[in-house]
Amino acid sequence: MTENQLLDWTVARVAPTAPEAVRVLFRYYDEIAARYHRRPMVPGEVERIMAEFPSDDLTPPTGSFLVARLDGEPAGCVGVRVFSPEVAELTRMFVDAEHRGRGGAGVLLREAEGVAREFGAKSLWLNTRDDLVEARALYAKHGYQPIPPYGDDPYAEHWFGKEL
């Protein structure tokens, strides 16, 4: 487990099946699905989405899952997936809406980049959607540049990468 602190943020590696990870992943999927569908999710819908897009590959040796805590409470997450021997992929980047603007996303990105380096990655790639405008601005702020499309994510509309 690695710990890093900036202000009151800490980040720790956890299994994506750990109770705190499942809770923060639920909030992540609830928000991105509601934004995509432009409506609140109905009971059971988020659970179905989580089953369709499992996070079980975000454990060594194929990846890692990080939970960010603010004042000790889970408030965000990010996953790092091994894409190829020299490329890792950033996925499930999320900070609870009420905690945004307090530095947590930057802390998560720095930790994820460190994890990617540990996996031997020379680059970190990600994809995102048109409606996630804030995410695209965050990645640009942290040095991520547009790259050619990769992978088979049916929701991907923008692709970014950063040399590590």
C-alpha cells in the first residue's frame, strides 16, 4: 500500500472488490451513466452497468485500483490497467462532486502515473466522452495530449496520452 498526502487527501491501493472501492465505484458509475443518459439512474441500473464493466482486472499483475480519501472518507478513485508492455491505461477516474476543486484529482493522477511507471509503462493513455468536459480540461491541465483512437470502448470519443 502506498500513501501520499496533499492537504487532507490520501491515496491507497485497494482491491476493487473492497467495500469502500465498491461504494466509490458505484458513485462513479451513477454519475457517468446519469450524465450520459441525461436522467437519474433507476434502482438496479448502476449495478447492471457495474456487472457489464467489471473492475476485476484492476489488480496486479494486470492493473491496480486506487481510492482517494479526504479526511479519511473515500471521496474518489482511479484505476490503472496494463495495456501493453510500455503503455498503461487510466480508467475510472473520479472525485465526488462535493470535493472537486480541492486538489484530489491531481493527487490521483500523480499516484496513477507512479503506479503506471511501476508496471514498466513509458506512456499513460486514457479515453473519455464528449459530455465529460471537466475531465478533458483536467487531463489537458496535467499534460495529457490528444492521441489516435485505441481500444474498443463503445463510449470513447476522445483519447489522450502522456509520456511518463
